[in-house]
Amino acid sequence: MKKNVMASIAAIVLMQLSVSCQKPIPTDLSKINLIPAPVHLNATGSSFQLNESTNIYVTEGNEALRRVAQVLAGEVESVTGLKLHVSEVPELPVKGISLTVGSANKELGSEGYKLSVNERLVALTANEVEGVFRGVQSLVQMLGVNGKMQEHWLIPSGDITDYPQYAYRGMMLDVARHFFSVDDVKRVIDLAAIYKLNVLHLHLTDDQGWRIEIKSWPKLTTIGGSTEVGGGEGGFYTQEDYKEIVRYASQRYITIVPEIDMPGHTNAAVVAYPELNGNGMKAELYTGTEVGFSTLATQKEVTYQFVDDVIRELAAITDGPYIHIGGDESHVTKEKDYVYFINRAKDIVKKYNKTMIGWDEIAHANVDDTDIVQYWAKDANAKLGVKKGAKVLMSPSKRTYLDMKYDSTSHIGLDWAALIEVEQSYNWTLETLVDGIGKENILGIESPLWTETVETMDDIEYLVFPRLIGHAEIGWSPVNHLNWENYKQRLAEHGNFLHNLEVNFYQSSQVTWEIE
Ligand code: TNX
């Protein structure tokens, strides 16, 4: 008995000795395969080792910062199994992990961060909590991506200074062609956040379904939300559901951009309210995949009462600055009626203090430097928008359309724009794509996932990953860091990370995946 106690004490002392005398293990920060590639990186050859007694420290009294620390603790636990404690402290610690804001470093902007790692301290600083959140994603990737580190949970020592090239880095999810649950949307948000995306655009309405509750026009959802492509039961978000999505996204520093597609792509709305129908035919619920056959009645005043009510209700539950009004493929709206409609829709968006985004066709209306033109199809439209002063959001269909097949063997997806293998999706730059549209004209990049052929979360993940990861890098990293040969090696190591997150990603043969 006595001997046992002594033995236990000896064991405890030995354990403590081994913790406190632990030799730093050399690692190389420059070999860490971060995506997006950081702006500046300087490796110092040693490492910080995480263990169960590592604390995460945040400055006292900053609720948002404490929440980000909790996010980090949660991610660390899911990657390593270690439960780190979060403590609020009045002053910066000298050991452990510290998260702080207010470094007032102009270069970093609102999303940039500085990460300094030595053997005792991991210090993450930024101007805003948002920047700390982006930096946390780099830390999580350091732990999760490199297979070898997983035995020791090492964070390689050195310094990273990092900030985005473009302010808007987004993905679009079409919940109209097929409806997706709030939980599915949350998973998309979680996965997008890992790669420092900051926008999720929800395509909430189309010919096949109206997916957002509008209290003043209730049949939009009870009738217009009742089906989807293929004839399934469809569905819609109540305003409470939508607010929950907005809240969840904002805690991950992702802005929700809601889209009401008008005046075309409105079959579901005009089935619910035939007085809004402008195509002169009786509308019925539609479960096919044709486009361009529907239009609102652009010459009737009731249409503008409708648009006003919808935008008013939507603006009130949207915390971000943007409302997307669609505007694409209005093939059965006369050109002059189209322009008249977009101009009035724009005034309504402004009335509710939001910035209008529309697909590139809206450049034909009175857009100006307060509007955003989303380039998807026509160079001429994007150029016209720029000429009128608008900023361009880049979603070139041949590069960023996540609903395109990878190759002819892809089991889902379309191919009207292109077959988009991983290299095709990555190997280009925003500022050289359209002649005459340079960095100063570009707000950022967005990758749309249209869901005509997409029915499940597995389908979403298959088409989105890994292509979205490359788009995230194109939007964040300096152009001289974009290199396909280098990227595909970094991406290879993300195979394991994605695998551990149970992401059903496309294992392109262009990449030598490292999956254990
Ligand atoms: C074109 S892109 C559309 C969508 C379709 C998509 C399918 C755009 C603005 N309109 O309505 O879903 O093609 O790839």
C-alpha cells in the first residue's frame, strides 16, 4: 500500500518534470499548408506545444472576443481532443494563447491579423475581433491540416501578418431550386468560415420556390414554397429561421446577402398572387429546370407595393448592408420595362438603407457608384456597370460556378458554361479576367451553387469542395502568391482535414491527396 502511494507520487513528480522540462520540437512554419496563403510569413524553426493545461487568454470585458476564444477552444477540441480553458485577464500573459484587439495597425484593416508564435506564447492580435476570428482559422488549420503534427499538437514558431486583397469573398447557395434546412445552411457557414470567406448569399426565390416568409404576402410561402425541382415538398424559412441563420453567420463573421430574384424567375410568386403576373398566361407551380419564362407585371403599381413590402420585411431582418434583387435572364420582360423595373427596385432598396446587388444585366438600368453588378455572363455588361461607376462582384460562370460538372463523368452538375476541374477553378486571377476591369473596380469574388441537380448535403459538399477553397485563396491572397503547382500541393494536405471534418469532397485526380 505504502509503496504504491510512493510510486504514484514519484510518477506524478516525474510527469510534472517531463512537462516543465519539455524540449521544444523544431518545426517549420513555412511548410504549413495554409489556405488561403498568408501575405507575410517568417518562420523561426521552433514550436509551441499545446497540452491540456494550455490556457486561452482574452482581455477583460470584450464579449465578442471571448466568444471567438470559445470558438477556438471548440475547434481545438474537435481537432485535438484537448479541452482548453478560456480566461479573461487584465493584462497580456507571457505564456499560453492570447487573443487581443486594438493594435491599430492600418495595414491589417478590419479582417487582418498578426500571429506571433514562440515556445511559450501564441499571440494573435488584430484591429477588430473579426480579424482575430480570421486568424483563429489559420491556427485551426495549423493543427488540423498537417498530419505529422497531430501526434504532438505543435504550432510552429514564427510570425504571420495577413489580410485580404478583396473585401467580399462569398459563396451563393440556391435554396429555391431545392430547399435546404437551417442546419444544412449552418454547416455551409461553418465550412466556408474555415477558408476565411465572409459572405453567404442565399438565392431565396425562383420559379420553383419562394423560401422566405413575408408576413404581408403569406401565400408566397404557403403556395409558392410548396414544391421544388423534381416535385419534392419544398419548404421555406420562417422569419425566425432566417434570423437564426443571420445570427449564426454573424458569430462566424459572415454576412448574409438575401436575394429576391426579379422581375424574371418569379413563377412561384405569381402562382401565389396572379395579379403580379406579367407574362399574360396562367401560372402554375413549376418543378422543371427551364429559365426565362416568368416576369412580374412591371407596369402595374401593385407590383411595386409588393416589392416594397418584401424589401421592407427582408431589410428589417438582415443585418448586412446588401439586398440582392436578381435581375438575370428576364427574357420575357421587354427591355424598357426591365430597365424601369430595376430603377424602381433600386429606389426601394435605397429607401430601406441597403446597397443593391444584381446580376450583370442590371448594368442596363441606372446603376451608379452605390450599386454592385455581379458579373456572371457578359463582359460587356460588367464593363457597362464599371463605366457607370458601379463596383463589380466577380462570379465568372466558366471559373466560379460550383454547379458545373468537374468532368464528363461527374454524377451531378450542369455543363452549359464549362466543365470546371480543380485547376480550371483555381488558375486565374480576378484583376486580369476582363479587359479594362482592374482591382480598383472589383469588390470581390463569389462562387454560386445553383441547385437544379443538388438535393442533399453530400451533393452540396461534392460540388463545393474543393473548388470553393481555391476561390477563397483567389479572393484573399496577393496575386503573386497564386500558383497552381504550389496550391495543389497545399490542397493535397487539406484532404485529410476535409476527411476528418467528414466533408464529401471531390477527390480530383489532378491532386495527390494525402488521406490516411
Ligand atoms: C443561370 S447564373 C442562372 C440560374 C441557373 C444557372 C444554372 C444566373 C444569374 N442565372 O438561374 O440556375 O444558370 O447554372
